[in-house]
Amino acid sequence: MHVLGIVGHSESGKTTLVERLTQRLSETGRVATVKHCTHPPDVDTDGKDTARHRDAGAAETVALTDDGEWYATGESRTLTETLDALAPDYDYALVEGYSDAAVPKVVLGDREAADPVLHRAPHGADADLDDIVTALEERDPYITLETLVADVKRDPDEVYSGAIATFTGRVRAQEGPEDPPTELLEFERYDEVAAEKMAALRRDLEERDGVYAVRLHHKTGVVEAGEDIVFVVILAGHRGEAFRAVEDGINRLKEEVPLFKKEVTVDEEFWAHER
């Protein structure tokens, strides 16, 4: 799922741009939208933002307040948890609001916003959709463990599989009670070399007897404490084959794929390879 934020001041045409992008992206995939609300939204009222999202073609619209209430269900969820829930079922998620979220975004007017910024425009009606869609699809998609599990279950050899084994690596907040807490990790990679290494590793694992499908994903950019970093998913005939492939997959990924990690603690920041 590709995620795109749209941020701006109240008169900047955020909802107009969400409508335009929803209509455009719905031609090629399923679109969900997330609306950041500072007050309880009139979800089903004609002319309101969430209704405009749906009228433009959004298959699902979620309204989140500052305290995390998800008005579609009455549950309490963060933006990350919301995107995780949407990811297996949608090709695109458009997020209206959340200037500080670490998602690719379009910035309207003179609004300040956290990186990465893909496009700027004075108003939502003026934004260049071609430029935005091209820039978005050049970015890594938003991948979750559930996305990858759903993907291997669609493999043609799924009928021969009796096991799915997974590994999830996450940002450890502390090594121990005396260590300074880690606030975030930041990952960089050599894109072409990393993609080649990842593809070669996947091919090697899928050539093993009894292994039918392999999915590998490592996030780049900023990943905060407690969040997931890396996933390995194996579809195999039996658990032994699946477990061995998972262990070899994560070990070789860490050894062979050129990824560089910066750690930011409450006391300092440093690149791991320089230590």
C-alpha cells in the first residue's frame, strides 16, 4: 500500500486534493482515506470532508481525532495502527492532516511539515497530479507483516503448504535498565545494490526443497522505538523447512544487504558501522 499525506492550513484545499487524488488513484487500485479531526466529525453528513472522500471513490474512510478515537468503529487507534489495519486490503491510503507524520506528503500553502515532502503547491486545486503520483510510486510502499502473509497465501503453490513462518525485527527501546533509552533508528541503503541483494536472497531461499514463497522487507528512513523494522515471511511445506528458511533469511539479510543504521538515544546519536 502506498501512503500519501496531504497537509495545509484550513483554506488550503486539502480535501479538494484528496478528492482529486482519490478519483485518479481509484482507476488503478483500491483507495482508503484517513481524516485527522480536531473535533467529532459529521461522518455521514453530505458535504463534510469524510463524505466528500467517499463520494470521490474512497472504498473506506477513517476519521481520527487527536486522542486517537477511530470514528468508523469507536475504537482507539494511532495513525500507525490505522495504516497497519488498512495495508492488507488497499493499494493506496491518503492521509489528510498529520503534518508531523513520517509519511510522504504533499504540502499546500506555507504550512510547515516534516520530511519527506514529495510536492508543494499553493492550493489543492493547483497541485500537479502527474508529478505527485509519479513521485509517490517511486517511494517504497507501506509494508506490514500482515501484508506479506496475505501475499504469500496468494501464491499458486499455496495448496502444497502446511506452514507459514515469520520473523519481525523491531526497534528495541533499551538494551537493559542501565542503558540510555533509544528514541529512534534511521536506516539508509544503496538502493540498486540493496534491491539486487534482496532479490538474490529471495531466489536462493525459494530454490530450497519445500519452500514455495519468500517475502523480505526492511524499512528505510526513521523508525521509532517500539516500531517494526524488518520482516521475513516463508511459505513452506512443513514447519522445519519454514523455520530454517526464516532464520537463514534474516541472518543473510543483515549480512549481505547494504543497510546503514543511525541510532538516536536520549544522550547521543551515531552510525552503527562507525562503532
